[in-house]
Amino acid sequence: MTTAKAPAARGYRCGTLAAMITSRRRAVGVAIALAALAALAGCSSGSDAAASADPAHLSTTGTGNLRGGSFATPRQRPSFTLTDTRGASFDFGIQTKGHPTLLYFGYTHCPDICPTTMADISVALKQVPAGVRQQTRVVFITTDPARDTPAAIKQWLGNFDAGLPVPFIGLTGTRRQVDGAQRLAGVPVAQDNGQTHSSEVLLYGIDDMSRDFFLTGTSPSDYSHDLQVVSK
């Protein structure tokens, strides 16, 4: 059994991924990521301010038959309202209730971490049974609402959800709303205008609880394995 490998910090400053990607990168995932990278602006590497949050609640090993890193205490699916790519209000707690859900905070101008993470999720969804794929919701919340308009988020997500039965959900809001959503989800609030953000992809099951998480470098097979577990 493989486990999600967690670095010492909980967040990354975009632009530093090259030194972190492991040999577990799947060739197809990299291909999708590189396609998305071509249209993205770069950002400089630097220190990770968001990573200073206390990681004591995290474990780098899986729990039970889950492969992701585990939370010491399971988390309830949070409730917050943001704006989707159609300009409509989206209540995360209500509109994803009962669905296996992957929640990730990032931004569309990120040159490496965000597109690679979304590409791996895309590959993982193509590995699970059709029923799980149909039920799963993938939610991306921008940490850079000043630049990430609903239209920009929709276009960016189109690099990753093509061919999937359920489009990825993109959300934005005011800076205060986005920061509030991060706090409710239990991840560090992004800094540096959103460029230093949480590295966690949170997984919620059909019971609306989150017991594990994934970090950049997680293999698509680990995502797909745990999605199937929390879908039962």
C-alpha cells in the first residue's frame, strides 16, 4: 500500500514544484499538466509563509484502508457560500452534500503546483468506476480572487475536466469570503496575493466527513483508491 508523502510544510509557494515532484508522476498526468502550463503566467519561488501553521493535526500515513495522509480527528464538510463560474451563488455544504468531493484552494496563474494537482485528479477520475466518476464533485476555489474572474476560472478548469461527465466546479468571492472558506475548511489562509497557499486536497465522503487529504505529488492511483473507499 502506498501513502501520500507529506513535506515538512503544509503549503507551497508556487514556482517551486520541480524539486518536489517524485518518480510517481504519471506520464499522462504530466502531459495534461504541461498542456495547461503553456497558457499560464509564471510566479517566482520564495519562502512559504502559509506553511508556518501548526501541522500537529496531520499524519503523513494513511488511516485504515485509506492511502492519503490522515487527520487526527475527522472533519465535517464545511458550509460556506461563494460564487460559481456562472455568477451564481454556490453553497458548498448543501450543493456537494452526500457526494464524494475533492476540495482544493489554488489559483489559475500558478505555473506548476495547481495545474499538476488538477491534472492528477483528472487522471484519477478516469480510473474509477463510472458510478463513482458520476457522483464525484471536484471543487476548485481561487486564492487570487482579484485576478481570477469566473470566466478565467471556467476556461482554466476546461484544461482538466474535458471528457468527464461532471465539470469541475470553480468558485470565487471577495477576499474576505475566500479567506473565510479556507478557515472553515481547516487549511492555512493563503498569503502573497494567493500565491502561497495550502498544498492540501481535502477528500469528503458520502457521509460528509473528511478523514484524509492529499498533497502535491500524490499519484492518481492513490486518489482513485480513496475515492472508491469513501463512495461506499
